[in-house]
Amino acid sequence: MLVAEHNPKDLERLARNINPGGWTVETERPIATLLGSCVAVCLYDPKLKLGGMNHFLLPSRSVAAGDDTDVILAGDFSMEVLVNAMLTKGAAKQRLIAKAFGGGTIVTSIQMAIGQRNAEFAKEWLEREGIPLVAQDFGGAWSRKVIFTPENGDAFCRRQPINQPDVQAVVRAESEYEKSLVRPTTPGPGKKIELF
């Protein structure tokens, strides 16, 4: 049993880290991620002692013509993938409980209120699907390190000031991502791909 023998620092060292657009389902190994304006949702089936976590950048993928936003980074897709992965491993949707984190305002130049939109999306999606949100930590001007232990459903959330070097890397990455969303995307010659 991993959890009984380790404190949060040890769990962080043992954890499987997921990046934006990532998700995983585990039975024993802790899961960790670093969040800025992104949101991570942890799902847990207490009967199976099975848990999973995702990490998404935007509430949903725009259906605008020519939009090439990566679908795996969108919350609507990420939530469906996580729930389906849990169900595939034997979880029952009616037993699932959720804990959710993130949605910070760490990049003050972002005009799109991505963090707030992500947090609202996560709460609305879970309510619509009938999955109780039993713990949450959203908003604020800080990033978060989240560690989730699938063995017992515990989640640890450490808020970090935005002036720390690793947090500054998150700020830069999210700022660049936000700029790419605002820029119009026009494919260059020979770059258009058609699927058939």
C-alpha cells in the first residue's frame, strides 16, 4: 500500500505526472500535475479504489470553421475520455465522486478569463453528469501542484506564488498559448489537410 507509508512529499516523488491535455487512470500510483489557469478533475470509485485525473486548457473546442485547437486539450473531450477510461476499468458512474482544482488567474494579460471559464465548465459538467464534486480549489492568483492518490481518493493541493521559477515557466507557457488562440490561424500554401 503506497499511501499509508508515504507523506505528500514522498507521493510527489512517486507520482505519474500528467501534462496539459493528459489523463490517466490508476489503482495505486499517485497522479500529479501543475496547474495555472488549467483545471484538473480527479475522479474516484471508492468500491474499486480506482482513480483518474485529467488536465485541460479550455472548456471546449470551438466548432468555428478552420479552428484547429487540439481536441485533447479541451475539457469537454477530456472529461468524456476520463469517465470512459474509468468505466472501461470497471468503475460505475453512479459511484464516482470528483475533486477539482485550478482555474487560477496567473497571467493577468489574458482577456479571455480562461481560468474562470475552466472552473465553471468543470462544475457544470460534473453537475450535469450527476457526479458529486466533494472538494474543490479554484481561482486566485497562484498556481497549484495537485497530487491525487487513487488508493483512497485523497487529493493534496499546494498553492504556489507566481514568482517562483517553475510557476513562471507555467505563466510563460500559458501566455504563449493564449496568444496563439487570439492570433488568426490561416494555413499556409500546401498546409491544408483534408480527411476523407
